Amino acid sequence: MLRAKLCPVSPVLSVTALLVSLVASSANAQDDKGAPNIPNPVMFVTQTPYAGDFAMVNSTFANHKGNSGSAPRGGHLYIRYPDGTLRNLTQELGYGVKKKKLLTVRDPHVHWDGTKALFSMVIGGITQDDYDPVYFQIYEVTGIGQGQTATITKLKQPKDYNNVAPCYATDDRIIFTTDRPRGGDRNLYPQLDEYESTATVSGLWIMNSDGSNLHILDHAPSGDFDPFVDSYGRIVFTRWDHLQRDQQADADIYAIIHNDDTSYDVVTYDSEDSNAKHDLAPGDEVFPEARGSQGNATWDDLQDTENGHTFNHFLPWAINEDGSDHETLNHFGRLEMVGYIPSARDYLPEAYAFSTPRITNFLQLAEDPTKPGRYYGTNPPEFSTHASGQIVRLDAPQGKNADDLAIKYITHKNTASYIDDGQQPDATRPGLFRDPLPMSDGTLWAAHSSSPYDDDETVNDPGYPNPFTYSSRYDFSIKRLVKGGPNKSFVPGTRLIPGGITGHVKYFENNGYREAKYDGPMWELQPVEVVARTRPESNVTPLPNIEADVLDTELGGEAGVQELRDYLVANNLALVIARDVTMRADEQQDINLKVSGSEHQHAEDGSTPKELKWLQFFTGQQVRGYRWDGRRVLGREMGDELNPEVTNAPQGSVRIADDGSAAAFVPAQRAMAWQTTEADGTPAVRERLWITFKAGEIRTCTNCHGINTTDVFGNPPPTNSPQALVDLLDWWKGLKSAVQP
């Protein structure tokens, strides 16, 4: 779908509210007359309620923009103490008090010692006819203890960009997401996502607390969300994985094929460094395969048996603070999390999962302070609910195999989406949830809305020049979750703020060119516990012994290995190694595979294996443009100059060795993907995720689409000493000798 739908106002909200009240009261003896007991203070933000949910501040994606049309003004940063005292931190320091300096506040994150916190805030941008952009910026608040004098300080950070979702690293550096272009080229601003071609953050970044040493950790073509450092010293976050062909371009292709007017005026740039461009043409998209929507040989390059590819999930990821070991959390990915995966070819099975709990998205992750490696999150629909839906859990302590992991439903599975207008909710639908907060006393809290419907305005807009009144079906408030629903599901109980918080706002919203106002209860969102936590050691992923032994032998010991790492850093490269690309861990792409010109294979008896010769790499390049600002990432073949020259190979390829191994030097700090191909360059098995490597990283995997426990034939992960690594190091040593005086 291209845009979220709008639905009429539901006539049954009062029924929903009554049902939720009955369910909650039966499951929790407390009521809203007194403040509930909490072990430590809770910091949270308020926001002006609003119905729109496409590219807005609480949407699943494109939620980073600071203009008042995307982030309605009027919110504040609050803290609620165990004795019930409520403190408006921003207001008491003079923020958001002046008429033209109203705020939107988001993403509080508490320091390891519990004495200060980071958050993002945008100020103003609401003077009529003043279109100068305003941006979310990162601030730090101190003096948050009860009775202390608070201060708020704006950090040094990238100027003129939206910087959101900040958190503290183990060494107090600042991890955050930003819409700053990957290389800092304003000409590429903003980066556009791979789905709606809507502005997105460019990935995960880190900087010193004084703003120095800024660099990207993960280049995410469709965006990263809500990072934090877990108890194992890993950065855990949600990543939008959407590596597929451009649907806006597909719409224009369809129009071109049928001699209609195009809708998006799609263009393709020669490179990121050039403004030279051409109108959409066949061959502009080279990776991955087509979506299969055109059925026209000129535009679709699908093979006869090949199916179109689409991919759209928010998966949990982890990366080390130095930018190494970028991988889905514990290698838990689409195969383990999602209920359906289509086959890449007609003769392959499609994957279905009916019995094991499955989800589509995993947003707003939070680790349980009482159980390291237990992560709560939200499984919401893409649109219409402000990223609220079902609360779920994943127990994924470091080192636990993905085959032993499973999603657990916390709220009922029916809360994963909304119901249609006119449909009466039952006990399985006590509203929608987001922002789970597991507390140090073992309780679980979340932001809850009593409406189980998709959001819509409840006040009719009279149109300009009459004021526009913000309104919403939703009534987010922070509540304790307690067991009491069907199938032992959790339901909303006592409110954190019994009487709620009211707000009054009135300002000019230039994006809609209208005066906007609101007077009533505010949303309560993004709660965090203010408590000291054990500061972990930064995680380090050791190189496996097999590859470490090859490097040590071929390069003459530690000094030689360090010389290689220095070369990689100096050239902003990484070294990637696969032990055996003929082994597969899922059946949705070809599994009968053989190395071309070798007897090495993994295949079913009696099958004719697909013969692999090359491993081809692609870099994510911002070269797709539209009739609006910014550029989208497309896959482009990696340059041939980084690796040994090979004849008759597709661009960006390295040869697969006779033992099935492959090794290559690849660009660092840029989204990368790859595929194996046959001798003539015909794609065989494609990577389905973008991966970012650290400069100087030496990264190994057992096989492409790595094995958790066994491959499809029951074989354990390969343990061969990769011949391709030996060959590449021999070439590099010769290259190094040739340039030395």
C-alpha cells in the first residue's frame, strides 16, 4: 500500500472504554483514586493527541521529523516519584512556556548512574509564514532527583539535522539515530526509505559527549529505531528491513508500459557524487530481483521460474559499540520470527508457521532489569495505530542459539492490530499498547489506549481560516499490565498518573497552514525507570579460531594481522569470509548447490545442483530520485578494484573456491548485500538483508544465510579452513610488495 487509509469516527468508543474498565478492575484490585506503588521514579513524555499516523512522531517509520505538521507541539518531559509527586522538568526550566516556543519532547534515556538522562526535543517552528526548518536535537537533563535543582543542556551534535533516540554507550559516548546523510553530503538530504520513499534516518551513529568523533555504525537504507546498550554491552535496536525493488518506480513503469502519465517522475542519478540523472529506464534496478508486478520482459528481469521479491519487517538487531558484528539479535531473523516466507522459485516450498507464536514487527525494545537478555517489545501494524499493538517478549541472552528462541505473547494476540468500525470488541481486545517498561521490582508497564480501532479525528475540521482542533480516538496513558485476560494474557491495570495530565495548546501549524489548538488530556508515552544500572563492558566479538589460524599462518603472526587491519582502516574496508556457500539453512531459495568446476556440493540425491562460481557484492547507493527532495538507496555493483582481478565475472564479484569458501575486501560504513551466481552471472542465492561493516573489521560467517544448528540436510555448520581466504591473502601480500619501495 502507498498510504494509510482514513476511517470514519467509530460510534462504539464508549463501549470499548467500559469493557476495558471492567477487564482491568477485575484483574487489578487497585483503582485510579490513589497513586500506585513504584520502586523508583519514572520519566516519560507527554504529547498532544492527534489522529494522523503517516510519517508522524509516533509512527512506525519516518517518525523523526521536527516540523510541527509531523510532531504536534505541546508536550513536556515529566518525572513521577514513588510518593506520587509529579514534576514537569521542561516547564520548570522555562522550556515550552512562551507562545512561539512550544515543544515536542521524545525518547528519554537514563544514564547508568541514574542521576541524569538524555532526550530529544524540538522547539518552535510555529510562527506563521516562517518556513525555516527546525530539528529535533539531543539534550541532557541533570538534577532529576527529588528536591534537586534540574538543568537542561543542549549537546554539541550535527547541526541542521534531526537527531533522535539518544542513549549512553558504556563509555558515556552518545549513540543515536539521525537523518544526516551517511557521508555528510547535504545534496543527498534527506535519505528516503525503500517503501514509501519517505524521509528516514540514515542509520545508527555514535559520537563523543562533546560532539567529536562522529561516525556511522549502521547504514540503514530504511532506518534504525530505539537503540540502547543491553546488559551484555551490545547495542540492541530495531531495524526496518525492506530490501526490495522501488514500488514508486514500479508504479511509473506500469504507467510507461500502458502509455499513461507517470505519478512520481522517477529519475536515476549517475552516482551519489553527481547531479546528472536520467528518466527511469530498464536496468536501473540491478538488485534484488524484481517485485514481479509488471509481467513485461523489458522491465522485469525475472527468470522463468523466479518469483518477485517483497520484504517488509521491523526486526531486532544488535551491533557492537565499535560498529562490528552487525547481525540480527542472536541471529534471530525472519525465518524464526515471521509466520510466512514466500519461495524465491516456483519449485521451492513456501514457509508457513502455524503453531509457534509469530509476529510481524518488533518495535520499542526494552530489556528486563531483573532478567538479562529478556526483551519486551511491541508488535504493531504499520499504519493507523501510532505504532501501538501487542506487547511481546523474546528471551535472547547472549550466546543462546536462535533455534532455541521463541516469541512469547504478553498481551493477547488479537491486540496486534485494530478492529473495523462497527465491530464490537471482546475481552481479547482491551485496546492497544506500546512502549513496554519492565521495572526493577518485576512489574511490567506500558502506554495503553482503550480504543481497539484505527485512529481517526473525533472533531470535524471546519477548514481554514477556522482553527483546527487536534483530536484522536486514542487516550494513551501509562498503566501497569497485569494478568487477567483470555489465555493468561496481560490487560491494563492501574494508571501511573491517576488523574492524568491536561494541556492547552494553540499555535500556527505552517505545514497545514492552519491555526491548531487542543485543550484536554495529554498522551503519556515512552516511560523509563530512573534507577542506577550496572554498567557493562563493551561487547567484543572474537574472530573464530579457524580464520584466526589462517590469518596468523599466512601473515606471520600478530604483527602481520595488525598490518592487514591497518590497511583496511586506511582504505575504509572490511574483510568478509564465508566458509561454504553451498550450505543453506532455509528452503525458500535453492538448496541443491555445487561449486562450478569442483566436486564440492551439498545436494539431495538425484538432484541436479545449481553450479555456483561467483559471490557478487552490492553497495547501497543513494541514486534514486523523485519529484520531491532526497534520494532513495538502490543496490549497485561493488567496484572491481578492491579484490583480485577475475575474467568473465559479473562486476563486484570474487571467485568461490573449490571448498565452497569465499573472501573479499568490501567497503565499510555502507550498506552491503550480496548474492551467489552461476558462471554466466545468473543470480542463484541472494542475501535478503543489508549489512554494515566496521572499517578494519574481519568478519566471518559459516555460510550465506548462516546456519543456527544444522543446514537443510542436517549437517552442522562447516569447519573447513577457507581456501578463499588463503588465496585473497596471497594476492594482498603480492599487492603490498608491489607498492613497497
